[in-house]
Amino acid sequence: MVDGYSEASERPSIAPVPLSHLSIEVGHFKLKTIADDSEALRREFRRIAPLVQAFSESARIQHGPDARISTCYLVDDYFQAEEAPDSHPSDPDEASSQAADGSPSKSTKRTPANILPRLLDAARDCGLVIDYLARESACAQTSVFADGVPLGEPIPLAEMVAARIVPEPALEDTGGRPPTSESGWLCNGRRSSLAEPAQAMRERKYRPPKVYSSNEHAIFIDIELWNEDDEGRTRWSCPFLAAIWHLLRLGMLRYHGAAVVDPHQQPSDAQWPARWQDLPSVVRLNPDAQPFAAYQTLSMLPRRYMEIEHAVRVILDHLDLDEDVFAQIAAVGVTEGIEVSAKVGERQTHLLLDGS
């Protein structure tokens, strides 16, 4: 169960977040692919690079020649890095950087120091500029960095967003299933009768699921937002973290009124750290980059993410987001001739790429 989260009762002022017109996410790879298959990286980036140019030109046609466009890449250090959150290079398990056959160990191959140069070199070779680099684990909790060092307690980002979930109204609820805040599951309607407890000595007729917002036919979806591991620790799901990723890119999240991420400028000669948790949540790679957040996002992703992005849209449609944050963004949009939709999911665009 995830505890609810709320800010102090005294309403803080809302800090503005600079916005581009368009934020373009330039693909997504498994860490194993980045570590072991540089040619696969280059094949994908070679086809993404002209697409970025095409969509950038489209944004300039829509918003003028000075349209602000930024690119970003999300590294999956939450599910794939296989690095213990509190591990340290001096730990016995981390002491060896080689496998038994003399090759780099899996943990060494999946560190920022090994992964990021391979990723960025491949993009550079293909003429693709990545302005911002972000960590997926920062969508669960994020820290403020100063001089490359995290300060204070992490911001419980996933808990904050989980507390803003508004499930579908429980019409004809039998009480057979705990609410989303306890179960960690969210659906876009009423579940079938199979989800209800059986009544002893009573014949029950099957009742199909119902989507309240559908027309004649429905697409029902039931999404796991989180679960707990054997030690009782919350593990956030990929769709839920992806929803938070979109909210960050759309500038919709604040913590006590302040922006939850402040891109850290990476010096060109700086070395990448050995541990993911030592990397700031969002890193600005291009000193001339336009703002990280944007009025509209475009995500170029492999087709296998279709189900996840469908789930993301459902999650976004069930969030009660801060009205003051939206009002601020909408007001700035008016000054630029941009109508900002109150439905945050409508500010997303996807381009699903062939292949797995």
C-alpha cells in the first residue's frame, strides 16, 4: 500500500518552468543493447535523425522560425541497471570489474561510465543531437544536486503522483477488490464480475467489464501501478514511471511550489560516474539547448511500447493535477498564441517505430 502524500496546508507560490514548444524523445534502448550492440544503436539513430529534422521543421512551420525544440533520452536505470541502490564500489560484490573469462562484468558494463559514452557516441556519429539525458529512477524519487552531489532528502515523486490518482467511480461496487490506493491497480471502468467475491450457494451470471466513457464498444484496460517486493518495498511499474516522465517533460510537477527537476549542465570534459544514483536526474548535454519541458511532447519509441503508452494515457486521464500549475502554463501559452489543453494526455504525441 502506498501512503497518501500532501503538501503543507499553506499554499506555496508556483515557480514557473521555462518551456520549449516541442520536446522530442529520441528512441529507447535496453541497456544490454547499448552495452553490447553498437551497430543496433546506429541503425536506430540513423533513421531517427531525419525524423527529428522533419518534426522540428513542422514545429517551425507551426510556431515560427524561432520555435523552441529540445531533444531528450530516458535511460532505464530503474529496471535494467541491476545495481543495488546502496551499493558502493568498495563493496565485495562490486570489487571485481571482470567476469571469470576476463571480460567486463555485467554490473560494470551497465554503469553510466560505460553506457553513456556508447550511447552518445552513436548518436553523434549519426548526426543526432541529444540535448537532455534523464534517469528513469528519478521518476520514482529525485534529488537536488549541487556540484554533482545530491543534497537533502529525495523528493518522493512517485508517491506525490500516486496521491493524485482519481479512480473511476465505483458504481455497483461490491467491495470485493481494494481501492487503487491499496491494490496498486487502476482501470478505466468497471471490472467484470470475475473480480467480485463468489457468493456461497448462489449462482452468479457473468457480467463483462464496462468502460464508462466508451460508445457502443469498449477497450477495457487494467494497469498495475506498483507492487511490493518480498521485503515490503514499493516497486513502481513501467507505465506509472513513464506517466511521470511525461509529466516532467510537460512541466506539470512541483514540490512545495518549486520545480522538481533542474537540468544539471554536464561539463564537456567531465567524467561519468560509476553509479547511476550519482548522476543528476536530468543532465543538460547541450549548453545551447532550449528548455527541457515543453507545451507538447513527441516520443519516438519502438512499437513494443504501444501497450505501455496506452496505459500511460489512461493514467494521465485519472490524475487530479495542480490547477495552479496548469493555469500558469496556459497563461504563458496565451502570450505566445498557444492554446494549452486542460487534458494533459492531449499534449502528447507518439511515433511508434517498426521493429522490436
